[in-house]
Amino acid sequence: MANQISVTLDTTQKTTVRTAPNGALAAILAWAIVSGDVTIQPSADGTTCDVISGSTDGTAVISVTDTRISGEVDVTQTVAVVNATDLGLTADAPVAK
């Protein structure tokens, strides 16, 4: 994967994941929880998504897809790792929920 970011979250925090894709998107990005204790709140246009930690430690996997490219966000409640190809994913500093 071309892009990797590490973020530390505890069970009282959230972060915003942002996209900066190379080129136009084919559709609004689709965000989904693949596994784990986390809540996501994508923006209406799909370019950002609030990732809210759950009440238990562990790893959650969130996917973000466009019809031409896809990325995967791995969120651990102690360490979060974001991987993407061509989506230009970044994450804001964690803040209280």
C-alpha cells in the first residue's frame, strides 16, 4: 500500500479520516466497518469520516472504496494504522468523543 499513517486512540477518543484522491472519483466513497468495536460517521460527500473508538480495546477494520480504487483503514484502539492506495488517506489528531 502506498500510504500509511499511525494514530493512537483510546476508548474515549475519535478522529477524522480524510481523503485526497489523485484524480476524480467515480462515485461517492463508501465507508464500512469490516470488523471490530468502532463507529463511523462518513460525510455526505464521502471525503471524510469520523472514526469513533468503541468501549473495548482491540482492532477494528474499516474499508473505504470507490469503483476504481480502494483503501483499508485498520484502527486499533491503542494504535491505528491507515493504509490506502490512491485515496490519499490522512487522519486528524485524536480528540475526546
